Amino acid sequence: MVVAGLASNVPGVALGMAISEALLFFGLLLPASRLLPAKALPVSVDG
């Protein structure tokens, strides 16, 4: 029963890890994009 509970919990844990990694990534990316000139970024900011 414990194994089944853990197995059913894996998608939620993976999703939580992906969200936290994305938040960490954007948390590092956004301050860097403010410090760097816009031309240094590979992605256009003007949309």
C-alpha cells in the first residue's frame, strides 16, 4: 500500500519540482535580464 501511494504521488512531486525549478530559473533570469542590455539576450523582450 505504501508503494502504491508513493507511485501515485510521483507525478505531483515531479510537477512540484518542475515548478520550483522554473521559478528558480526565472528568479535568476529576470534580475540578469534587468542588468544586461536587451541585445545580449537571445530572446527578444519586446514580444
